Amino acid sequence: MKQTIILSILLIAIQTLSAQDQQISAFVSSPITINPAATGTFGNSNLRVNAGYDWNSYRGFFAEHVVRISADKSLLKGKLGVGVDVANEFGNDPVHSAGAMLSVAYNTGLFDNTYRLSTGMQGGLMQNSLDWDKLIFTEPLFWNGDSIGFPKDHVMYPDFNLGVMMFRNPGVSTLNPWLGISVNHLFRPDDSFYTEMSTPLPRKFSVYAGADIPLSEHVELTPLALYTYQHEMNDINLGCKAKYKAGSFSFSLGSIFKKPIFDNNSSYDLSILAGVGYAGFEFRIESLLLETQQLRHVNHNMGFMGLCWNLPKGKE
């Protein structure tokens, strides 16, 4: 009986943690993951592959890894964007998540076409799976007090996101700022493993801004800011990177300062961003350099590696 109650608490805790989405620090690393309004809005076709490690995990207890593939393409002379975002989590965490989201965005000109306003929506199916072999206790769950019953092995649910974004038309100026707002889990889908208990996903609100600022013929500076709020989790990301371009070759280096706040406990993280690119391809990496904290609840963005392929509009 004691083991059954402990297992009940453990599964509910796992489910509560899964309500917090994986975070990607820089909007430029996976734009349509953060905001569906970014789908095709910069007039390009993009393919991004990101692999993250130790997202959303207890240190030394559950190690979760994420592979995410996103692709988006602009149509109708850049006014319409379509895209797909596919993600899969794996590791020694007993709960695994996977899903695919389709996104569409439409943008129109503002202020004599100097700026563009994009609105986007995203919808798809998500699935959480429970691996009994990776649980501490493997006996069937049944609590006689308030009968929870037996958890399901899989739960699948639809999910929808909305977003808006304003950015400077790339053809107007070399200075390209952007600002976006998005809402994830719009209808708060129920991802509970238990038939007798409902656990609607909390909505996630994101606000972000950034700009590509040319300093010289070869050097470009990009300040970044991202704030997310979901349930009791606040996540603030401030960063900046410098990019050197010479012909088809590019090299970028920067840092991200993060302040995750969960249940009134906060930590301060500092990560490094680096990237190297050639002829439309760019390999990026983010890695944690410094972490200060009093009580660690959840690891966020211990690191990710990404490959981005960009096809300029003029070559389509």
C-alpha cells in the first residue's frame, strides 16, 4: 500500500512537471516553436533541426532529451507562410512526449510597407506515453482512499497555438527589428493519464523582441529578449550575439542570461551561443557556462545543438 501511494504521488508529480514546456532561448533558433506567426514571415524557406539535452528534468534523476525538426516556407510573394514542427522526447524519464504541429501565417504591410504584421495559428496532435519499465515501482496503481484507478499507457490530445508578430520588411532597411506575442495551449487540453482525474495544460504566454543591427560591412549585432509565463513558471532570457559575414561564410558568438523562477525560487544561468555557417547552412550550439541557485527545481536549457538551412527568397 505504501509503495502504491508513493507511486501515485510520483506519477502525479511527473505529470505536473510535463505541463511545463521545453524552452528554447533564442527566437532565431526555432521561430515557429515559439510563435506560429513566424511561419514564413521573413520571406525565406527554412529547415531547422534542434537537439536538446537535460530539458525539463531533475538533476541526476530524470534525464530528458529532445529532438525537434521544424520547416517553414513562404508563399504568395512572402504574404503566406506554411510550416510543420515535429518533436520527440526520449531518455530515462518514464514519461515520453511526441507530437506534430502544422502552422499557417499571413502577413500584410504596415506604414507604407516599411513594416509587416503577421498573424498565425498552429494545430496538431500530441502524445504522452508512460514506460512502466522505467518506474521505480512497477505494480499496478490502485488507491482505495480516493480511487485513482489504473493509469493509461498513452494519452493523445489536440493542441492549438496563436500568435502575432511585427517586423521590418527585409527589403526596406538593413536594420531589421521584430516583436512578437504568442499563446500556447489555447484550449488547455487534458493530458492526464488518469480517467478519473483531469489535468488541463496551463496556457503559456510568450513575449519576445530582437533586432539585426549592422555595425559594419561584415559585422552584425543581434540583441535578444524572451519572456515566458506558464502556470507558476516565469522565464526571462536576455542575450546578444555578434555575427561576422564574409562572402558565403559566417561566424557568430554571443551569450544568453536566463532567470527561471519557479514557485518563488529563482536561479541565474549564463549560456554561450556559437554558430558557424556557409552558403545558407548554419550549425548552432548553446551550452550552459554558469549556474547560481539556492534550490533547483527544474533544469532549463542545459544545452542544444541545431542545424539551420536557409534558402533565400531570390533563389526559390
